[in-house]
Amino acid sequence: MTLISPFVGRIYDWYRKRDGVDYVGEQDPGVRSVRRIYEYFKRYGYQTEVMGASFRNLGQILALAGCDLLTISPDLLEQLRQSQQPVSRCLDAQAAQHLHLERVRFDEKHFRFALNEDAMATEKLAEGIRLFVADVVKLEQMVLADR
């Protein structure tokens, strides 16, 4: 079993900054992204758990109820506990198996082209790699300092 963890809030932040829109519920680009991933992976039987992460608000969490896993901050867990809003399953693996989704296959050239066509994915991937490398450098410096 493998795991994919799309960062709902980071996707939301990127689109909110670009568009100047406070997206809500099903219109939230982060929610839409996780929904597409979840439904595609379940439709085609990939042995992968989808774990939504990096939530900004309860609406995002509620819109993804039924996802395999969700990582929810203590603040949002408390808001969820205090909420009177009903929680209804929005994602369902069985239902996803009956969706009419086109199967996608990429070779490297087509994958790179598709990635470059998605400005959010391109920018967030590059940012994530830069931050990861910066963290590795910090860790290496800490290890060397302790020697």
C-alpha cells in the first residue's frame, strides 16, 4: 500500500492569491484536487491511500469526508468537535469505481509538458523542492556542528 497526501490548503492558498477569491466547499481548488485524485485512484483500483492535509477551514474537511485519511490540526479538530454541522460522506470508494473517468497514461515527455501546463503544480513543486533542500542543508549543518 502506498500513500499520496495532497495539501489542500496550499493549493487553496495559491489559487486564492492568484484569483483574489475565497473559495468555498466544492469550488475550493484544493478540495477539487483531492476529490479528483481520490476518485481516479479508486476508479482504477490503485492500492494507494489518499490523505488530505494542510486544511485551512472546516469546509475543506467536511467537503472531503470519506477520504481514506485526513490530517487535521488540533485547532480545526476542536472546531469540528464544537460544530453542530452534520458530517456527511462526500467521497466513496465504491461509488468512484462506477465513474466515467478517462484513464491517463504519460511517458516522461508528456508528463513534463502536462506539469508545465499547470502553473500551480509547477510553482508548488519547485517551492517544495527548494524548501526540502534547505532543510537538508540545515540538518547537515546541525550534524556537523555536533561532531
